[in-house]
Amino acid sequence: MAKGEVDLSMLDAAVNTLIAKLLHTFPNCMNKTISEARKAQLDRWDRNKESSREWLARNMMTEARSGFRAFNDGPKENREVDFIKLRRMLAEGHPWNDELDKAISPHYQNRRSNDDNELRKQQHER
């Protein structure tokens, strides 16, 4: 899949057709149509919003924060946290803090390996 090509021209044409239809409507009517289409989702959200907000707040301080940092700061070829190390550290009772973030982040792992290589080089020169 990484080396293959996927022809998305039919999808592009369908999206462009839909966008053209929406472009030629009144903005408020379009908003009403979208709201009606989302009504079932909004009803579910209204029934679950308190627990969803609670979960989202906890998640943004832990998993999402680590994941977003890894994606944003990590090297282009490695933007995922070390999930195995994460699970091990949590199983050992390690709190979810900056130390844990640094231990699982590809950005800091890369830095650490560079620092380790520099330290080895200095020790070898002595």
C-alpha cells in the first residue's frame, strides 16, 4: 500500500459535486440541514455530555497530551509513543507526569540516544 497508487479521482469528483450543491444554497438553510442530519448525534451527546466531558478532561491530561506531543515534536519517521513502555510504567504504578511523558516520547528518546552516544564518545576519548 505504501508503494501503490490509489486513484481518488472519482471520490474527488463526488466531493466536488456535493460542495457545488451546498455552494448554491442559502447558508442558513444549509446549516439547518446539517443540524438535522446531526440531530441523532447531538441527542446522544446531550445524554452523555457530563461523563464525556469528564473523560475528555482526563484524557487530555494523559493519553491525548502524550500522543499530541509525540506527533508534534517527534521525528518525522517516528511520531508514536512507546506503548509497551507506557503500559509497563503504568503497571508499575508510575504516575502520569512529565517524567513518564519523556520516557515514552520519541522526541526525548531520540535526544537521549544522542546524549548517550555523545557520553560514550567522551568516555572513549579518555
